[in-house]
Amino acid sequence: MSKVRLNKRHNATINLWQSKQPSKQIKVIDRTCGYRDVYLTWELELNQPENKIATVCYLTRLELTKMGKVRVEETSVEKVMYRSGYLEGQEVPLLPYLPPVPKKRVDRSCYPREKANLKTVKTAKDKQLSLPLSDTEQKLLEISLNSGDPTIYSREDLLSGREAWYSLEQKRTISLPAPILTLLKEFNCSLEECEMVALYFGVTSPQATLAFVEQIPYFRSSLHFPRFKEPVKVELPELRKQIELGNRLGKAEHVKEILE
């Protein structure tokens, strides 16, 4: 079985660790994908009561990433040996004393993280509202005030909201902004004009569609836009027949009664 080798980054990490804590490398385990477990032994000698010296033997496992970072550092006590003697320059405790085992260290940043398990918290940002300054926005605000609502809404509030509208040409229900439908009713738009607005809304933004609706009165007065025209006044057929009959008979009183 071939010997497990360490790369340059692994060796640099081990050398740095041993410069702080003199130790002996005894084993290396291959954890695949460039990860290694390096086992190190080291000793600590301490004076004890009754003229004794305690030798504590430690075993440390360093789990290294392929980049040489220490992902896990775990230490355990292998054995404790006593012998007679005294270490100069070191105090003697009144009671037998052994230092606690170093705590296990785990660097979570060295572990791969799955994006699906990461939860990103989005902080809500303050939104700057603007006043309704354009003619269309002023028209919408006027409609809102005339409906009995005394609130002075911002431009964003006036342009918010959605309402369903069924398009006969597209044969489906379209969700149009509420202000657009409000202006269509206010301008007394024909069905053909409404269909044109619905088609335009499918390829532009709500703000652009709102500006388009605002130009409908201009389109009606221009010969370049034949599909936009003043709404046709609908008359009842029976009423028209009675008026024509009254005119032929020359009965002004009859016509007057019908009109009333």
C-alpha cells in the first residue's frame, strides 16, 4: 500500500503548527479529494506534589482541506506517566493537577455549503414616493377625490392595483392596471379603442400604457389614427322609426311627445 503524501500547503500548515507546539507526526489518512487527516503526538511535563513529575501524552488530529486549511483540530489524552523528580523553574501545586484537554475546534467556513440550504434575508429598503405631477396623474387624483376619497395619494399609489378585463380579440382575460381602466371609462372609450390599449399593454410597461391612454383624445382628432374615433351614439330602432314617421306625417306634436 502506497504511502499517503501531503501537498505543499499541507506541509506548510503542519510546520506552522509544530513551530507552536513541538510534536511528532505519526500517521496520515487520505480522506479523498485532497483532504487529509494528520495525527501528531506531543507531551507536557508538570510538577506534582510529593516530588513527582507527571508526563501527559496527547494525540492531536488535524483535518486538513486540499488548500491546507485546518478544518478540525481535535486533541485527546493518550496516557499519563509519573516519575520521581522536580522540574526547575516550575511551581509545585499543593494538590495533583493536570491541565484540561484542549477543546475541539471546527472551522465551519471550510465545509462546502449547499445553496438550497442557504436562507438569504432581504432587508426592506425605504422607497421614495413622488407627487402626482403629470396631467394624467392629476386626472387620476381628481377622479379619486370626486369619488369621495379625501386622501392625497402619491404617484405610486395612483398607479397601483390590477383589475381583470376580457379581450374579445385575444379571447382571454387580461389583468390591466386599475388606473388604465379608470381612464378608459372616463374617456368613454369604444370597444375597438379598448382592444388597442390591451394589445399595447402586452408589449409595454404600465407607465407607457398609461401615457398611451392619455393620448386617446389626440388620436381621435387626427386623421393618422383611423381606429380611434369618437364613441358612436346608439339610438333605439323603435324610437328612430317613430321620429321618421312623425316627420313624414308632419305632426310636430307627435314628434314632441316622443322626444319628451
